[in-house]
Amino acid sequence: MEQLSDAVDLNAYFHRIGYGGDRCATLQTLQAIHLCHTKTIAFENLTPLLKQPVSLNLQSLEKKLVYQGRGGYCFEQNLLLRSVLISLGFQVKNLAARVLWNRPAGTISPRSHMLLLVEMEEGKYIADVGFGGLTLTTPLCLLPDVEQSTSHENFRLMMSDRSYIMQAYISQEWKSLYSFDLQEQQIVDYEVSNWYVSTHPNSPFVNTLMVAKADVNCRYTLQNNKLTTHYLDGQKHLSILNNVKDLRTALTEIFCLSLTEIPDLDNALQKLVE
């Protein structure tokens, strides 16, 4: 597999996310790119939902997320960000996490989530633009037991044995999202995990439509035909989308996805509303 840091089109990527700032490898640059990315490129799983292959090579990632106006899930989002950061001169380490969100306590899940460790003069930071409805909008300092503010919820990293646990403060309670250690992952490791989550018949990415995007004062999530607006003050608004037209409108106008090159999409959306 090609090195994902090769030949990324920075100008096209920055145009896509609306970023026109500095290109030096500093914390301020990382923070600005991270926020622009998460407010522009939606988390979505339309490709595995339609039983289509999910490619992780850089050319495919750029074509889909940058040029075609689509989104993707953790491997796609964070591998693209990784290539951008390396091209800017950042030191980036690939990490993998076990998802804890909505799992019973004590459940041991596979390392099916990707995140990045970015090392700078200012310190070590976790970057992650691919965790669905609770995606970080701001990188977190790799510092345990400290509550850290972002442009959205507050987050913190807790230690458990030799692992870190990513937590978000939601509805007056700390909720665990995933656990990870600092063992570096290779691209082939992600290929195996990506194949599993995008093809296994029991994978939620194959069976459930999941779309999410952060906005200025809220987050939007879509699970099958249930559209929820999560406001930063804790209020929620739920809408049930009862037809394909309404689903398409939500995908294009709220999540800013281009749907022009997705075959068989309407048939899949019809099944969701039925």
C-alpha cells in the first residue's frame, strides 16, 4: 500500500474545509485545521451501508472526501488528516482504540477506531476527526486527569493501567468513549480493521446509517431516519424523516454531503424509512 503522506493536495484540502490560515507545524495551526475539518467533512458510512468497498489509499480518500464532497468514518477521516499534517511537517504517530461508547461495562472490543498522536514543541496532543457524534473538535493535550475545554463539550483523558480512556462530559456526567495506548499502528493494521467494520454482517457500519457533523452551537446526528440536534446547553430536538426526499435533504443541507455519484442510494434510503 502506498505511503499516505505522499502527494496530498493541500490546496484542495484547505479549500474543502475553508481553511486559509498559517501552514507552520504549530499547535495553533493544528487546532484551526482540526476545527475546520470537523465542521465541514461529515462522519458518514454510506459506502459500507451500500455494500461497497471502502478504500484507504490516499488517492481514493482525496477523491471521496475532498473532490466529491463526501465524508467518511474514522480510518478515512484520520488517514486523510494524517497525510495533511505530515505534509505540513508535523510528527504524527498512528494509534488505535477500543470503543467503549454504548458498550456494557467490562466489554472487550477490538481495536476498531483510529486516532492520531501529534508531537510538537508545545507538547503531545491527540487529534481525532472521526468519532461520529462525539468527534473531538479541538485536539486534546496528552495529559491525564485534567478537564479540557473544546469548542463543544469538555473532555478528559483518564488512566487505567497503561491505557488512556477518552471521556466526554455529557448531561452532567462523564461518559467513556474509547480506550487506547501509545503503541504505534501500521497502515496494514488499519486495513484489517477497516475490512472487518465495513464488511462483517454484524457490523453497525453495514446495517445502520450513521451520519454526524459538528456545527457552531450544536451537533447533528442521523441514525437511520432519526435526525437529532444536540445543543451545547444539553437540549435536544428529534425529527423522524419519513421519506427519501427528506433524508436526501438532510444529507445535503445539514450534513453538506454531495450525493451525485452514489449509485443505489435511493433504494437504501427507502429501506430505512420503511
